[in-house]
Amino acid sequence: MEEQQTHRGVRDAFAPPSQQPYGDTAARIAKEPRPAPAPRAPLLENDPFGEDAAPDDDGLASTRATTGSLVIVNTGVMAVNQVTVEAKHWIQHSDRVLFLGSDPVTERWIQALNNNVESLNRLETSDEIVERTLDHMRGGLAVCLAFHERSALSTEVSRRAIEQSRADGFAAAVVPGVSALDCLFADLGLGLSSGGCRIYGTEAFVERGRPDLSSALVLFLSDDSPLSELLALLRPSYGEEQRAVLYEPARYAVLEPVVRRCTIGDIGEADLAQFSILYIPAKDADG
């Protein structure tokens, strides 16, 4: 049988352990020389990876891979502290790291790991972000797209970037990371294996219009959440005395998470606007 090849930029979930880019194998793959790319026109004016560009300190411009790839990583909710070992590996060893998020501490930390970091925060739409990512891959780069925190935009960009990359013939993968949902479960000490849990964005939940009172409910709130419609749905369904938790995870190690325990009858639109997650246990359940 023909030996399966491991691409430097993307792990292969179906490859044998000896070919997975983890640990010693990851270090070996990262150190292996890569062929010089075929000549191409610069992607942008003054593009540092254009064919006439001089190599940087680590010789990246003359040794990058000839086949583009994409790995998407999530740097967690708490700045720097929640980056996984796997995500850090891809940030360190990718040809180009694209960063999208609101935390300058995490962005500076990424810049210390890799000399070739570009912020995408100036771009306003998912179309622009996906196209910029594909531009680098078409130039033969192993790209790491790093998101800080969860947002509607990052979810849409991740889905579209993976779909378009694979449609264009590039290897692409998503590396799991610590999410606000993980923080919620840890900080509240939730055990949901028996009763289950339903997770929605607020708009999708309101459109569905049929709460399942037998399982716990997690609602992700955002600036454009239909808050008045949400309260109009929750109050008659659960009752004013139903217990709930408004939650905001800690963004930095020096901070504590914000946990407000209340009843649905106590919650107003202004309260919801200050938090990112609303948790409601199953009706008549403990916790």
C-alpha cells in the first residue's frame, strides 16, 4: 500500500500515529526543509511574500511550502491562558498567522511566537476575511487562522473558510479550543449527562419558539439579540419564579467570572445586554 503523506500544515485524523504532527513528530516535520515555491505575482502591493521579497530572519520567504493549507484555532476565552498545546504548535510553525479577535494581549503574544502575523480586525465582512485567507493559501502558504473568543462572525468565517478551502483543493482542519461554554460548565459546576442540555443563539431560539422545559437551556446573547422577544417567550413558558443564571466568563487571569443567580421574573432587557450567556436549568430541577 502506498505510504500516506503528512502535510506540514494540517493534521490528518486518519493517518497512523507515526505520521501525526504532534510532539516529537511535530518538531521533526517543522524542521524538515521545504522546497522553494514556484514564481508568482505578489498577492498585494508590498506583499512580503511576493516573488521578489527578501527572506526574513528565518528564511521563510524562500522555503515556504508549495501547497497551501489551513488550520483554524481558537485561542480560548481568557487571554493566553487557555490556548491549547496543539493551537500553540500551529501558531508557531505556520507560514502565516491570521488573527481575528478583540484581545490585544493575545494578539501580542501570538506576534511573539511567529514573525508573520496579520490582523484581520480591519476587515468587516466574512467575505473579505475568507478571501484574504484564501489569497495566502493560493500563494502556497500553510495558514493558521486564529480566533479569540466566540462570535457569530468567527463561526461563519470558520465554516466558509473550511468549505471553500476544501472545494479549492486545499487541506483544511479545525483545532478545538476552550470555549465560553466550557467556562460556563466549569464555573457553575454543571453536570448535564443525565438531563441533557440545549444550546442556542438567541435569535434561533426565538424563531423556534418552543422551549423544552425538560432539559437545561444555554442561550448565547449578542448585541443584536432580540431581547424583548426572548423575555416574552421565556416568562410564560417557565414562569416568573424559574431560576436562571446570567454569566460572563473571565477574560483575564486577574479577573473572576461574573455569575448572577436570579429568577426569570427578575431579568430585564438591560440585564441581558450586560452578559454573554443565559443559563436556565430544567424546570423544577436542582441547580
